[in-house]
Amino acid sequence: MYEYKSSLAPFFTSYVDFKRSLGYKFQDISTFKNLDRFLCECAHGGSIGLSEKILSPWCVRHANESERNWYSRIVELKGFAAYLNGLGYPSFVPRLPKRYSSTFTPYIFTHERLFHNSERAGFFERAVVAST
């Protein structure tokens, strides 16, 4: 398991344990690893709690980051900040960015097109040979 190094180390661990106790799998903790590294790099002192000044640079979308990953990262941070607030440590709870919209467009084959493509590929002939 990853060893957190910032002043929020015990809170990252307790938050993950808390979420798992509620039934969440919470297997990917990369957001907290990255936040921990960020807090160490920006010399976040021994104070417990997250200010808007500290979190604002971290909440900015990275150059090669997809909208979905960015949104998910902010959702996890928002949950963690709310958790700290619940424990009595004042923390800035970021607003969620506009919900990402998927760029995926499914293509639905018609029965005729599906049959035509499979016939061209020799699917039915191979299926008959394989079954005998």
C-alpha cells in the first residue's frame, strides 16, 4: 500500500477505510497519491485542512487530461474535503466542473447490414464447417 507523506497522511488512509466500510471498492487511490505529492511539493505545512489557495492550482485541468478524469478527480477531492469538514477541519470544498459529455457515438447495425457484412466475411460458411 502507498505510504502518504503529507500532513494529511492519516486522513487519506482513514477516508479510504471509511469509504470501503460503506461498501465502495475504492481500489484506485491515485487521486490521493497525486494530491499527497502535490501537497508535499507546495510545502503544505503541518496545518490540517485544505484551503482554496492550496487547492485552486490542483483543481485546474491538466493539459493531457480527459474531461472524464478531471471530473472524477474533482469528485473524489470534493468527497475528501467534505470528510475533513465533518471531522472538524475546515476545508475548501471545490465546485464540480460542468459535467463531462461523452464523445462516444454508437453505430447500430441494421439486420440487413449485419447479415451482409457477416456473409462477406464468410462467417456462416466457417460456422457450418466448424460445427461438423
